[in-house]
Amino acid sequence: MVSKLSGPAGKGQRRNQCPFVTIEEMSTVSPDHIDSFHQSLVNGGYIKYNTGAGIVEGKLNVHLVPHSHDDVGWLKTIDQYYVGSNNSIQGACVENVLDSVVESLLRNQNRKFVFAEMAFFSRWWYEQSEEIQETVGKLVDGGRLEFICIFVLRNGGWCMHDEATVHYIDMIDQTTLGHRLIKKAFNKAPRAGWQIDPFGHSAVQAYLLGAELGFDSVHFARIDYQDRAKRKEDKSLEVIWRGSKTFGSTSQIFTNAFPVHYSPPNGFGFEIDDFSIPVQDNPHLFDYNVEQRVNDFVAAALVQANVTRTDHIMWTMGDDFQYQYAETWFKQMDKLIHYVNKGHFVLVENRGRTSFFFLLWGWVGERMGERGGSWLSWQERNYASHEAHVEATLGSQLYKIVLNNNPRKSGNIAFRTCGVHPKTIEGTVFLETIKLTLLLQSIPEDGRVNALYSTPSMYVDAKHATNEEWPLKTHDYFPYADRINAYWTGYFTSRPALKRYVRMLSGYYLAARQLEFLAGRSSNGLNTFSLGDALGIAQHHDAVTGTAKQHTTNDYAKRLAIGASEVGCSACKLNLVTEATVNSALSCIASKNSGQCAASTSSFSQCQLLNISFCPPTEEDIPEGKSLVVVAYNPLGWKRTDFVRIPVNDSDFVVQDSTGNTIEAQYLKVDNVTINLRNFYTKAYLGRSPKNVPKFWLLFQVSVPPLGWNTYFISKASGKESSRSGYITVMDSPQNESIEVGPGSLKMSFSSTTGQLERMFDSKTGVSCLTFPLSVEPVFFDKMNWGEVWFSVVQFNCEQEYYDHPVDLPIQQSYLWYGSSDGGLDSQPSGAYIFRPNGAPPTVVSRSVPLKVMRGPLVDEVHQQFSPWIYQVVILAMDLGLHKTIFDHDRVLVTRLYKDKDHAEVEFTIGPIPVDDSVGKEVITRMTANMVTNKVFYTDSSGRDFLKRVRDYREDWSLSVNQPEAGNYYPRAADFDLFFPRLILESLPRIRNQNFLSWLIVPLEESSIKDGQVELMLHRRMIFDDGRGVGEALDETTCVENTCEGLTVRGNYYMSIDLLGDGAQWRRTTGQEIYSPLLLAFTHEKLETWTASHLTKGTVMEPNYSLPLNVAVITLQELDDGSVLLRLAHLYEAGEDAKYSTLAKVELQKMFRGKKIKEITETNLSTNQEKSEMKSLKWKVEGDNGDETAPLRGGPVDNSTLVVELGPMEIRTFLLEF
């Protein structure tokens, strides 16, 4: 080997250039055997670092895992992060990261890298040439580029999703999107979950988006600071996590909680602008520090080893948007691996005044065999004043290799000068000649530490091979606090409008994909990918959480809106239209002639702003001779009956069902709050105000078959034709009486004195005579006041129903707000992430509420004015037993009671929250009952399993309570239960075991601060930033021209009461109906023309077939390759319900009427590997005695019968070929 080396240069002189030539001493050792490092003489020449280290038994193995955590939007938008724009906010460019990493990996075959966010990688991948794609494919094949994901969802997910505010279906969808990209590009399946940054971790993440994906492990950084301290002490940061009570050990996963964060130990971050000291191994330069850096490395490794089991520890070598110039990281890691593993060093320093010597001792015995020994390379470094002496004595630069492993002994020294043949003299003679006094400092080899490039999968395999016994973890990692007074529970509610939008479009996406499959994917490229991409991005742990900057949040909402309508995908070169796809598909499947699918003339419209009464197709005048055609699609696997509520401008319509029969309908005045919201927000969203304001809501009942549709026709009444439509009666609250509303079994009672809720009663015993009008005669109509409409009932019908179990619950409802802390003495305010009240009790909005009652043929309403910014309306259905409450103005609550569903639906409208007093406010509604609950309540895990919560208690450590409110708030994606094992009902003569349940359609947060109380946090508006990086207060405003006001939100939650153990059926069935609402589409057409050309009612299933009520279709989608993805989910946990926590069966051939299934393949949850190929690692667990009962799971699918079995909580995924 030949290398260009330069000798010392004198003042005004040019350095001599002299090639280095390896000298053999007595020809005993071939130069080919000499380590390349020693050939370089470490004086500025090339050094080939030995980075190929593997695991070494008996040493502490430090697994260096290079990674870059790239938020899919946070301080900048996803596209700004990708291309590196808007760097005034943050200098970050993911495109540079991927370009740079690939280049660095190609320089050294031992280097590795972990990447998680496929939303970024997809952008980069489709921009690359075929040559680059092939090169990257080789890196992945060689295990050097590992795609891991978050959470479980994802390793290799579209994003690193949140785990608190997301729904499990969204987690599955975004993970599948990323995994299918990896499978298509590289034919690989990720093995490890990489959820390093989400703010707490859910049980569903562990088993569903972990083990059920085929992951061996999940890795993350954020756990409670008290929990981390205890786990460090017990060496229990790494555990076996069993997140499911139903599946137990069959869905367990190895879990690695990092000791500090997802960055490396202090002093070992090597981004180009970091302050860490690099390894300086060129002794020809100042600040040579190899010894010190190795010592630092060993010390940091030993510290981590003291809190970790086995001889393997992981260093996460990266941080947010790191590796933009990857070589700064990899070069330092190369050096660390090389020097840490090399052995010991010997420093020889010349004590002379004008020069000093360095000796670097490297072990190369393994390379040189028996003739080897240790080789010592050393270099003379001269100051200018000594140069003349060296030049006169020895010529120019001296190169030497010293043989023997002890420089104190006399040995042969080989050296040469430029232009002179090599010379050999005795080492002692040479030393005496130049008359230098040497100081030898020997540093013994540590022998305990081995460093290597690694990945999460390699790390877990090494852990598994140790056969260690691991601690058991159940439950979840919520709530999370990173220090005292800093609970990250505020984000459970932050930006509730975005949270609702995500949830609404998630259900829409589920239905749209079904319709896309039923109609067949369009050959012109129309599909639902755009919405899937936007929803995948929105699940990111700084998106749906509400913890991004405002301009980034706007970008998330914009992408969702475009995804729901239309967008062009430059990467995929497709024009993607979701709403157009749905409209086309609805027209196609309803057509009597399948040939019309390709060129349907029907023009459907949908109404995304229906909740604020904006729906142009229903508000327009119906053309003469035509009807308003309403097609309702049901994405559930069972028949459903529901109300449709649309805004109209007339009060004389006839509503007909698909058979032409006239059905009951009712008008409700559109309240002023809704009108104000409509006018302001349509202008804000659409840039224009509606010309007309609808006067009424038109309500009617629909019934839709499973995976099917039904059509309803609305037309002007003509002549003597009866509209069978009812108006409403308005009356002021009576004095000194309780007001009972609710025509079904579930009723609510309100105080006429305070106007507030007093009790809920479910009359499930005795006989109840339910009356409803067959016809209605308007008596009085005040055109000056739309709220005053009277009617008289002409005829009633009575039905008797028998109930066995009455439930009576005294309960009060109130609205309050917590004042947000400004930080206090420890400078920790409440903010987007953190909920920290100011210490004062929450302020009650109002204790006396004006009351107004409205009654009609289909619904009753109770209006309550809590304050100038809280208004509530309770609406009760006559036919279905519907009771609804509405909050108008700043906060409006609407509650609906359904006779057949036994629940109250509450629709709230909140905002703008006033902050003129410079106090941030966190708005809650509180339900209070006189009962003892022993601090126990239950919340869901990502809308799937139920977890027991105990106030001021943690399962894994003794909790030090410093925030009694914030520390007891938990995320709620769907459900909340308050169980009362010792419920005291003062209104009854006996004690009964009952429970109170509350369901939420949007992800918020909930707590039980006192026994018998439930708190729902609904909206937040802050004054201060909480210091977690966003740099903005959570102060959402909406502006129209020069008018700006705080954000107003409208959402829903649901309440029910049942005997203990009887609530599961309502919770699971209603929850699925809420997540997957009816999809409505509107058009105008002549009734005769429509019925002649369209099937007015139909289903993809056999006419008399439906799925069991404990099974849901959570995915039905045609994929790019023509195969069909089908996911079926059992909705119940083991032991949750006597009837439905059982084995369920689905007959696929009946599910797909008229289609023949040619092939069926069962896969893992994300479809990237066949189920039969999944292999899980077996782990030893402390205290595990092996007496666990095996969970009930479905068996293999018989290709002849095509019957799918599902056990409790089981989700089965199939790829079908038709």
C-alpha cells in the first residue's frame, strides 16, 4: 500500500512529500499482513477503520442504531420538511437525509440505518432513477437499511402515529399503507415497532399493532418520569408487554423503553451543528483525543448497563431530522467502533523542549497469525526550531515501524528518508542518537465493551439469545409526565375540530373504499388513495394530537379536504378523486344496467358541512316534476335504522321510501346558533356566504340493509296530498314541577326551578304505552317567530312493551372550566401538550338555566341557556324514543334519546372561548351522581379494549401525586365506563348494582376526579406556550375578512345507563354505528325515471344474510393488483358479554352475492406476509407459571365452505381473488 504523507515544514519552507513504504524487519512479516491502519502511521493518511464487529460474548455489547426521527409535520408542513423550505422556523430537509444516508451506506458495507416514516420515503422513492432504486433495494436486502415503524403500527407506517387520540382502524390503515409500499418496493416485512416519540403508549399498540403485525419488539422513549426512575432501579425498562387481557401471552411483545430519550448519550451526537467533541485521531493535529473519547464511551456504556439486563444495550444514534449530512455521524461511529474494539493504547511522549512523540499500539495478532505480535506505530512531530536538527541528522520525515510488543526493549527500527533506501538500526542506538527522554504511559485494555453497528431487530435477537427472564407489563403507559407538574394530558383534547374532522373522514374513507370495490376501480385512475394518504399523515403524533404549529395544522386540514374531494398526485401520476369516486360508485351499484358504470349520467352531491346546515342540493328549490333523491349507503354488516336530518327551505314536502310509500317526517326550526355558524364558517371555508338560509331541518327515518343502500324521494306536496309531516309545539317551563322528556324507555328529568338535569331513568320493567301520531293538524303558525309553532294531534297509536330491569339514576350535569396555569414558580404553563390547571377549583358556568320544551311527532326538544356562550337543547324522538340536547351560541349541547338504542346523544357547540381576562380556559362537562365507585372507572384503548383506571394510582409504581386533576385524565378514543359496585340510589328503597356509561365520537379526554363524577374535556384555549417546542400558544382563531374570533367546535358524545354487565351490547354496536355513519348522496330526478333505471334498494350480500352483531367489516378494498383486502373484526373482549363474547362465523360466499371467490389467502394485519409465515419469539417471563388459558381463536378457512371464524377481539385479514 502506498500513501502520500507530508513531513514537518519549516518557516517559509514547503513540506517534503514522501511516499510511505512498509518496511519488513528481517523479512519475517509480510507487509500484506499488516493492518492498514498501521500502514497509514496515523499522521494524516488514510485509515481504514474496522467497523465489521459483531456480538462478542462476555463483553458489554453496545448496539449503535443510527436513525433520524422525521416528524410528518410539526413546526413545518410535511412538504416543507421534505424539501427543506421555510428554514427560518427549523433547518430540516428529509430529502437531504435520505440522499445523504444512501451515499454514506454505500461507502461502508457495515453501516446501518433505521427509517420509519413512509410518507417521506414514498416522496423520495418515486423521484429516484431505476439505478438508485436498485441500489437502495440491495441495501435493504443486505439488512443495512431497516424500515421500522412506530408503534405498532408502524414500523414502516405512513407516519409514526399517535397512540392516545387515534382509533385502531386508523392505526391499521396507515400502517398498511406504509407496509404495502415496502412490500411492493423491496418484498420485505418490518420486524420491529419504532414508536420512539408518541406521548405515552396504548395497550392496543402492543398487541394489535405489534404482535398481530408480526413484530418481535416495540421501542420507545416517552414513559412517565416516575415510572422511568423505578424501572431504572429495578432494571425493568425492558419488559414483556401483554396488552390484551383476551389474548394474554399469545400476543405479547418485547418492549424496550429507552433510559432517557431517543438521542444518544450526552456527548455522542454528531450532527454537523452539534456541540459534541468528535473523535480526533490524527496526532499530526492538535487536540488528539482518542483515549479520552474511548474512555467517555466506555463510561457512558457502563452507566446504561447498570440499568439494563444482559450484556446488550442500545444507543439510539440520532434525533429529530438528523443525518442531513450523514457522514458526520457515520465517520464518528466508524472511529468509535474501531478504537473501542481495538484494544489498549500506549502513549509515548517526548519530554524534550522542541519535539514530542506519539506511539499508538494496535493489536493485529489475529490478522498476522503466529508471526504476529503487537505492532507499534509512532510518529515524530517537530516544531520549526527542531526541524534543522532532524533534517541534518536524519534527512526529511522519518517513518518507522517498531517491532515487538514492548518499546522498552531493544528492537530494530526501520526507517527511510526521501530519496534514500531504507535503513535499519538498533532501537536503543536510535534513541540515544537523537537523545530524547521518553515517557511511556500504558493504558490497559478495558475488555468489557464491544461496539457494533446494529438495528432494532439485531438488538432484540441478541436479547432473545441470552435466555433471560423478563419482567411482565400489562395495561398501558398513560398518562405521561416528563417531570413534576407536567402531565401530557392536554393534547388529548387540543384542537378538537381537527380531531373530529379526522374521525369523520375516517368513517367516510371506510365506506368509500367499499363502494370503490363494489363498483370496480375506475380505469381512468379515480380512486381513494388521496384520502388514504391524507388520513395516514393525519395520524402522526403531532397532527391529530393538536400539537403542531397553526400553519401546519391548517395544512393537515387542507390535505384532508382535498383528499375528500380531489387532488392530483404527482408522485403516483394519478388524478385522485374520493368524493367523485363515491358518487360514481353509488350511481353504478344502484344502476339496473351494469354497463352504465363506465358512463353514468347521474350527478350526485354530498354535504361535508351538513352539521352546520349547509347542504346546497337539499336547500335548492326542487325542479318542477322532479324529486330530491337521497341515497343512503350503510357500510355496516348488519341492517340499521336511523334518522336523516337535512336542511330545507320549505315546509310542505312528501317523503317516500324506495317502494313509494309515504313515511312520517317532521320539521324543526334551524336555530340561530347554527345559522350564525353556517354563515361564518362557510365564508371561512369556501370563501363565500350562502345566498339563502334554510328555515327548517327535515327529519325522517331510514332503514338500510347491510353493505347496501336505500333510496328516499322528497317532493313537493300537491293538492290534497297529505305530507304526514309534523310541526313542533313550544312551551315555557312549568313552575314547581319536574319536566320529564323521552317517549321511549330512557327518560330524562329536568328541574323546572334550576333548569338542570336531575335524573335518568330507563323503565325496563312493567308495561309502557308508547304513543305516536298518525297525522298532525297545524293549529297556529307565527311567521314572525319561527320558534313558536303549535300543533294538535289528530290520532294516536299505542304499542305495549314489557321490560324486566328498571334503572334509575339521580344525576346532575354542569359545565365548568379550569383556569390554565401561567407556569407559576416552576415556569410550567398549560399548553398544547400539557394540562395544568392553575390550582383553583373549576368555575361553574351557571347554576340556574332557563328552560324551554318543544314537543312534536318524531322528536321532543328541551332548550337550556347555560350562559351567553352555553345553550343546550334536548331532543327526544317520539318514534324511536329520540331525545336530543343542543348547545347553541358559544356552546350548544344537543342530546338525543333513542328508544331502541337506550342512549342519549349529546351534541355540543363550544366557542369562541372568552380569554379577555388573560386566563386560558379548559372547558369540561361534568356528570355527578350520588354513588360510591371506590376510585374506579374504565376507559377504552384506541377504541378497542377496556382498561381499568384507579384514581391517584399506578399499577407499576407508587405514585407521587402532584397534579390531582391532570394526573387522572386519560385518553378516550371511543368509550368510557363508570362502574358502581356499591351504587347508592337515594330515590330507591334498595341498593342496586348498576353502571353509568358514556361514549364519545371524537377523541377527547375523560376522568373521574371524585367518586360518582365523570368529567369530559371538550375544548381548550390557551394564553401561553407550554415549552415543548411548538413555540405558540394554543389559541385557535378563524378569520373572515377583517373579523377574527376564537374557534367554535361542534361535537357529540353519548350517554347510557344499564345494570352492571348489560352495557356491552349498546357500547359495541352503537360505537360501530357512530364510527361508520350512513353515507348520504343527493341528486334531483323524476321519481319514475329514477326507479326505471336504478335499483332503489340493494345489498352486496344475500338478501336475508347479515353479519353477526359481534363482527364488523373494518376494511373492504380493491388493491392496485386487483386483489381485494377484507378485514373482519370481532367487537367483544373475552368475558365482556355472555351472548356476544363467543365464537362468531361469517359466510363469505353469502357476503359477496354473485361473486365467486377463486382464492383466499390469510395474512397478518398489514397484508405484508401470509399468516402461516408469521413466527414469534418465545420469551421467559418472571412469575409465569404456564397455567394461562388459551384464547379462543378462529380456525383455518375451508376453501370449500369459505366460513371465517372469529374469537373475541380477533381481527382476521384476507386477500381475495374473484
